Amino acid sequence: METEIDEGKGQRVGSHIKMQEKVFGFNLFLDEVIIKHSPPHHKEWETVGNINLLVIDHYKLGFEIKPEAEHSKLTVYIDYNLPKSPFTQLLGLLFGSMYAKWCVRQMINGIDTHFKTSK
């Protein structure tokens, strides 16, 4: 996947991350903007503009880490719309939740890796 990151490097509110790739003959594209960022406890981003995805449409994705007793509680969330065209909407109904779960797992793994390497 080809990724373009602006000068904010996805680390500041308003920073953009654009990704594109060709999959199964479809040109996929998304533009995410960071809408909340309080390192290292909270980050949230959402898609903006004209995006082109197969199984989900616009989404908001984020995480929050809160202290809880002697540990921390991690919450990862995604809220997404189904695609608009009949074909991709069917794909979304069949595979959207599976893809959303994969996205959440990727975030959990990334957060886990971040805190393991920052010790």
C-alpha cells in the first residue's frame, strides 16, 4: 500500500494520512485526518473527502488508555458506514465486520508493540 503522510506525520490534530493501492482490479483510496490526539492516552482519526474502499465506507477509528488500579484499560473502537454501491454494500454486509475486527486487532498489536519497545 502506498502511503503519503503530511508534515504532521499523523501525530497532530489536523494531520492527514493518505493511502492507495490496487486490489483485485479496484483502485482503493482513503484520506484520514487526526481529529483528537493526547499522547499516549488517546488518539482518534476519521476518513474525509472522496474515499474508495471495498467493504466499508467512511469510518472513525481510535483508542483510549485509562489507568485502572495497578494496570491500564485499553479501549479500541471503530465506527463505520457501509459502502454505497449495491455490489460493495453486499461485500460490506458479508465482510465489513470481519475487516473492522482486523483493524481493531492491528491497532491493539501496534499499541502493544509501542509500549513494549518504549520500556
